[in-house]
Amino acid sequence: MAIPRLSSLLRFRKLAKSDWLVASIGFVLIVFSLSFFFDPTSDSTIPSVDRSLPISDLVKLKLSSKAKERGAFCLDGSLPGYHFHEGSGSGSQSWLVHLEGGGWCNTIASCSARAMTKLGSSNYFEKEVAFQGVLSSDPSQNPEFFNWNKVAVRYCDGASFAGHPEAEFKNETRLFFRGQLIWESIIDELLSMGMSDAKRAILTGCSAGGLATLIHCDYFRDHLPKDAAVKCVSDGCFFLNVPDVLGKPTMRSFYHDVVNLQGVGKSLDQKCVAKMEPSMCMFPHEFLKYIKTPVFLVNPAYDFWQIQNVLLPTSADQDKSWAKCRLNIKDCDAAQMKVLQGFRSSLMDAIGEFHQNKDGGMFINSCYTHCQTVMSVTWHSPTSTRIENKTIAESVGDWYFNRTPVKLIDCPYPCNPSCYNLNFT
């Protein structure tokens, strides 16, 4: 699916002050967090440089020093990389590792196209990125984790850091399917930089990076000190195995192709793989129950990425009857809203078992958005979305530090006036 034309996004119209805020957030999210799996040139989930930010908020790129010896390469054979901001004071032995998102590629053609972008080659990585939201060093924007060691790992393999090189030979391609090796080499590097002495640690990520967070959560826990408080926070990753509006298994078919192309099955939970076809174990509903490490889910009940690509891909809307609804949830008619409420119900059913997990946490709001931890305005600000008067940052903090159990589920749309519902028209 193509990203909307910027000319249409920037069309001037009279807006109230609150509408301008939503519009500006929507524009920034479009720039960095659209990760359409049909579009290999789609953007990442780490904000690019905003020159209006203080220079202290811009974090330089570092290419991995251990990757070459491990054979860990991006799709095009370039070295993977990450951005690192050193912790201080009480956070000097605390680590937060964020895995970038940006969709997947499921064919040689789509991976080849992706290899010519920053989602497949470090040759196109920004030299500096802004650390916002959960990565921010501003205590007013990130009150719980502002002084931790923070790492943003760049995403350049197209399979949620889970591809294996054996698949290269099987598919007779010159592309590098090394996501698992990228993950292992960068974690080894961070351990050598002091993470091996961590007292507290969080693995987090958004979208495809959120899925990678769940896939690698127990690996992360197992490689840190036994007495460290280690947990995982996954944002915008609860992809559903539901048919599109025409009844076709769009997402299931897509994941099947990704897993087969890049040999992802070896990285998936083996208890799950032993019970079903490996690609089914890409869906969090199927393998979340096997993760031993405590997990927190951040997810909108009306995830625009899933609605636009899983439930309502353009291939399922040839007559354009869903065109306005796909772009703006406020333009959905009663019959269309019934379908979207059914999608929410599918999510509620899928997380039902996890809701009983005493160590797990969740923040499921009723917004039309995607990736809410990577921007300060949605993570923690005076105007952030709230459930029971708690921001996402406050909720994650309460859960991580064991202050109180956090199982927050919003009422159905349009009940929450604090939501940022993105408008793509």
C-alpha cells in the first residue's frame, strides 16, 4: 500500500487549536511510523532529526563493531547499527533497548526494493535521530526512564530481527537474511558496553519492532544478570489473525511468505512451532503464553495500520466504499463502525488469556492510531491519551516498578475524548 500523497496531507483548511495538534501529530507519525508491509520503501518508527530540538536530544549512529565477525548484515550486506545515549546517576545501571519497526518483506522482489532504503541498508541510515517518548532524556516527557542507558536498534532485515542465512541458499538470492544474527551481535556488543552489569532493563519496540520484542523477550532476559529486573514492553504489535472484509486471510498469507522466505521459524517460540504451522507463531495470540519474562502490551483497539492493511487492504475495497472510513474513523457509517467494533472484539478475545497473566500489564485504548511509545506527546504529556487518568508512561512505570497491577482497557470508540485519532484525509 502506498503512503498518502504529501500534497493531500498538507492541504490547508480551517482547524480549531485542538485539531491542529492532532493534525501535527498525525503528520509526524506519517513521516516516521507508517510501516506498510506492501510498501518496501515505507518509513521506520524512529523519528528523524528535527532541527528544532536541542542538540542533546539528537543521538549519533554507531555501526556495530561485532557484526562483521558474526556475519550479521543488513539485507544489502551493509553493517547494522544503533544509536546509544549513556545513562547517568541513578539510571547508570539501567538499560532500555528499543527495536525499530518498519514492516516486513515477503518476496525477493520486495526485499530487493527494501535493500535500497534505510529499512534494508545502513547506507541510508540517518546519522542522527531524535530520542523521544520512551527514549527521551527529558524527565518531564519520560519521568521513569529519562536517565537510563537508552539504545535504539535500527531495523534493516525485513523480518523482525528473525531471519536466518540458510534461507539465502534455499532461495538462491544475493540478499542477506541475517536478522537473528543482527540481534545477537548487537546484544553482545551492548553487554560488553556495561549492560552485563544491569540492575534494571527493558526491551521495547513498536510495530514490527514490537513483534521482535516479543520474539526475543526471553533471550534478552536470559543474557542479563539473574538478579536484574528485566521486562518487555511491546507497542502496536498485537497483529490479529483475522480475515479481511472479503474473507481472505491477508495477514496470515503474508506472514507465511515472510517466514518461508527468511527462515524465521528457527527464531520463533519452539513450543508454539511444535504445535502448529510456524508462520502462525508470528501472531502474538499464539505464542505470548509461552513467554516467561513479564510483558506489557500497548495497543490501540482501532490500530490504523491493521485496519488499513489487515482488515481493509486496498485489494479488498475495489469499489472504494471504504475509502473515507479507512482514512478517518469519524467518516465511517454505522455499518462500517459495526465492522470496526467487531475488529475490536477480536482483539479483546485474543488478549483474554493474557489478561489473566498476573505478571503482565496492558494499556489498550480506543484510539485510531499506531505506535504510541515513540513520541513524547502520546507517551507522556499534558495532552496525552489517558485511561483512568493515567498516561502510557505512568502506566508502564507503575507496572515495571511493581507499584500496582496495570490492566487498562478502554471503553469502545468514541468514548475517550483524550484520544489522538489520526486523520489521513
